[in-house]
Amino acid sequence: MKLNRELQNIVLLELTSKFPQSPDNSIFNTWISEYGKEEVIGNLLYLEMHQLITIKPIPRAFEDKIPQLVWSSCQPTARAFDFLADDGGLSAVLGVVTVKLHADTIKDLLQLRIMDNPHLSEAEKTTWIERIKALSESSLEHLTLKGLDYALEHGQEGIEWLGRLLGS
């Protein structure tokens, strides 16, 4: 079976444009004529595996190599609408991602940044790393929030700000 992105897009556009009506069997038969039964059924099943459509299979006879599907039962899912939407649909609005970094991870990231800084001497790097290791979790949280604010406002100057804050 050949994955056919063009066909998949055509199917999704057809289903979403007709929703909530049932899809027309004549369009399905046209696709079978144009792409072949195996390619059409395979791509429909692929879209179903990715939860972009729902489709009802017909129990297949032992001699059937390709499953039979009830095209008129095929429906787009919310994911299909969101996939086609330029802005990501409601999934983009509702799918807020929360990122949590453990204190040790933040310390490790800071230490790596310091070690990679070519403008610091080895003695300065050692001093900075010692200070970072000594930070309490609440101090690190405060430093991280302030650093993020500063980085968003000043970009590359963030490491210099960190140095001043740590008193180097």
C-alpha cells in the first residue's frame, strides 16, 4: 500500500466540508477508480489509525484480502478539523503545555552555559558553578523567573546579568 498525502487531504477536505452529512458514495467510487481499492482503503485506515476519521468496517469474508468499509458511516473527528485549520483549531487553544524543570536540571543547564562561555576564565567558571550549586530551591526558582524575564527582554545579555546577580 502506498501512503498518498494528496488522497488523504482530499478525503479529509471532503469529509469536513460535508459534515455533519454522510459522505456521498459516488465520490468514494471515483477515488477507487482513480487510485485503486487497496490504496484508498489503506489510506482511510491510516487516517483512522491517526484518529482523524472514524469508519465502520464490514466483517470480511475469509477470501477478502482488503477489508470492506462502510463509506457512508465515515466521519471526520475533531482532530481532522484541527489538523486542517490554519491556526491548529481548538486543540491549539485547549492544548496548553506545562513545562516543569527540576531544580537539578536548571542548575545543570546553568553550569553547562557557564562552562561553554569563552569570556570567563577557569577561576570565574569555578566560582560561578560553586554559587549555583549553593543556591536553595526557592532562590533558584526566583533566579529562574528573573532570568527568564530578563532573557525575554534582553536576549544575549542574559549571561552577563546572571554574572552580576551572582556577584562575580
